[in-house]
Amino acid sequence: MIDWDGSDTAVLLNPRLAVADARAIRALIERIPLAAHVWVTTSGATGRLKPVALAKRAILASAAAVNAHLASDASDVWVNVLPPFHVGGLGIHARAHLSGARVTTLDPWDATRYVALLAGMRRALSALVPTEVFDLVHAGLEAPPSVRAVVVGGGALGVELYARARALGWPLLPSYGATECASQIATASLASLDDDGFPELEMLSHAAVRTDADGRIEVKSAALFTGYATAGGLDDPKRDGWWRTDDVGEVRGRRLTVRGRVDETVKVGGELVPLSLLEARLEQVRLAVAPDTDAALVALPDDRLGHAIHLAIAGVPEATADRLLAAFNAGLLPYERARSVRRVEEIPRTPLGKVRREELVQRVACSV
């Protein structure tokens, strides 16, 4: 896939991108001659794609740290369900390159086929996003004994979903990472699989992490990106080697707690409300009340409160939507509750299942 030792530079784009978008991204990249790099894109909640330049040595620095964290060697098989144009999938290939492990790919995602594939392995590792964990739990699929660990990233994993997956035997390791850091920054340890409760995230050996005065997470690492491709050329936002993320959290020694994204925190009646944490609750409620329903939270401007939270739902009967709304609101503080159900044809999501917030707001506005 990638010549890790070569000086060539690769561009990895989602093949489903509109032709015009792909051409525009390539036009930006072609203005920036970089050797021995891989270009990928990141979007976050806005849906606007940003080309990110990762040096091959940065990707391999991340891969070496992940291999060490997971005690991975040539006896492992990585079962990869993540797209190769995303750092999650790309990172798996880099880890296998260093360790000698084999990579088996499943595309498209299918929970039953995934379990069957794992069952045929002697010693397996994998990585999933929360929506795929949801599918495994919803189907009641137990983990085969061959699975050593499954790293979960690409979004917040709810405590209840984690507990239900662990009850089915899935050895989940929640993680926090970023495209700009070539994948994982902090991940639960293998030792956490012997403990009860939701595990803490441990910083990987490649990463130094701190928070600024506003609680924003900052990272320094050999795995950090070179910069973004912009119309004005390469933009490197790092300062003294530190990259300031859009996430807020707390650092205690080598432990990291992530509270959510700055752009996913809104004020409702003067109270700060982190949408990412409420989304984890919605995931838990949806699993219990309406697992076949796609739903997400959306914050809309409100003359009195500043913002108000609403529940966006795609294509379900009114009674089901009402049950989901009531179950979600139960036990929440007044400013955390969803005020109404807003129906949309589809919840816009990234290839890894993240909600595209700005696009969802636009769809909800058009549906009124």
C-alpha cells in the first residue's frame, strides 16, 4: 500500500468524494512539494475537508508506540475494517510493517462477518469506531477467544455501551487520537482488561500532552503532522513543537481525560453543555429503546436560552421518536434536555460515523 522506506509521497482520498472536491484537494496538495509524506484529510464536526501532511517517519513513530502499548509482534493478525484513507486504517498497515504482523481487511463492514473472520484467527488485534461496537452489541455477538484487544477510536465511547460490549467478551481499549498525530495519542492499557469499570486513557510513549489555561489539549510528538495544505501554501500551526487541539480535557501525570470538543460545547441558559458527552448518553438510550433508529443531537439558536438542544431523528414512527425523547431526557438537568424531535431524511455522518454538526443544523433548519 505505502512504500514506507521510499521518498515518494502518497495522496489518500475517500473514493466517494465528489470529483470536484477531489480535484480541489489535489490542486492544493500539488502546490506543496514534500518528499516521503502521506496526505490524508480530516474534517471534524464541520464536514469541511482539510488536507493533512504526515511524514512517513511520523506515522511510523506512532506505529512503534502503538505496537509497544499493545505488545504486538509478528504473531498477531490485524483485522482491519477501517478505511485506508483514514489514519486508523493507515496506522494498522504501518504497525504491521514494523512488527511483521499480517493484515486482513474486511470491507464493507458487516458485524457477523467480522466475528466469523476473527474466529478463524489464532491471535488477533483490531480497531473499531463506536458505531461498529454498537452493531456488535445490538446483534448480541460475543467476542471469539482469539481477540487480544480492540482499540476503539474515532469518537467518544459511552460507558454503558462499553460495559455491554465487555459483558459479551469484547476486549475494548478506548482511545483518544487525531489525524494530525497519525492516530492514537492516549489509549487504555492491556492491564485495564482485568479491571471493572470504564478505563483511564494512558498517553502513548510518543506523546507529551498538556492543557492550556482554557483546558485545551496540546500535544508534542514525533508523530505530529507537518502541516495543512491551504490556498496560501503549507500551514504549520504548531508553536515550539506543540499542537493545540480542538479538544478540552485534564492531564494527571501520564493519564488523560477528554471532556469533549470546543466546537461541540454550547451554552444553554448560561450553562456550558458538552454535546459529545450527551451523544454518548443518546447512544446508550438508543441501544435500549430504539436500536434500529438513527438519531443525533443538534443545538439550535434560541432567543431566550442562547441555544437549545433538539433530537434529530431519521425515519421512525412518531411513537418511537417520542419514547426515545422521553428516555433520553429522563434524569437530565433541565438545560441538558432535548426540547423537541426534529425529523430529517438522514443523519449526515463521516465515513467513521461521526455526526457532521454543521450539515445537520442545515438539514434541521430546512425541515422546519
